[in-house]
Amino acid sequence: MDCYEIVQANKHALMGHAADVGPSAEACGVFTHNGLLWTLTNLSEHGEFRIDPNDLLRVWAWTAAIWHTHPNGSLRPSTRDTAGHPANNVDGKRLGMVIATTDDVGVVIPW
Ligand SMILES: [Zn+2]
């Protein structure tokens, strides 16, 4: 998957994850190059997200984009999202960033 089209089934799954974690938490995971959606462990206890690095290592070779949910309804990345995103050529790849709310999904950084 070398474009940033998100199939409708994955949009619904992401919105479902946003709803499942509730209004005070975030869910997170990755999209793989072949379009699969993986949910990874969120280690944050402060309402944001911090992907378990062991989880990320297991899927890193296939990762095309990182997704997380926003309980506040905004598709805009927070300052922390932007600062912490490994978008700039880590291991020779540019990762996308996808943000989902309970009723929409946005691609912030295409991959
Ligand atoms: Zn965020």
C-alpha cells in the first residue's frame, strides 16, 4: 500500500476503536503496507497514546502509517502528536499519520 486511501471497512473499524476506548482514552496502532489495520497496546495512562515499543517492533517492517484516536472529536494532530511522530525517514521510510474520532477519519500525513 503506497497511497493513503483508507478503505471504508478500516474507517469504520477506526471509528469503532475511538468509541470503544471512551471519552478519556485513545486507541492506537498501525496500518501495514498491504492495508491491514493492527491495534497495538497503548501504554499511556494520561489520555494520550504511547505505543508499546515491543508491539511496534513486531510489526515495524510492515508499518506504513501510525493511527490513533482522539476522544475530543478533532482530526487535527496535537503538538505532542506532531513532535512525536517518526515521519522523517526512519529506517528509510516516511510514515503516515492517521487520526480517528468516533465519526470521522483523517489522514494528517500521507504515506
Ligand atoms: Zn493525537
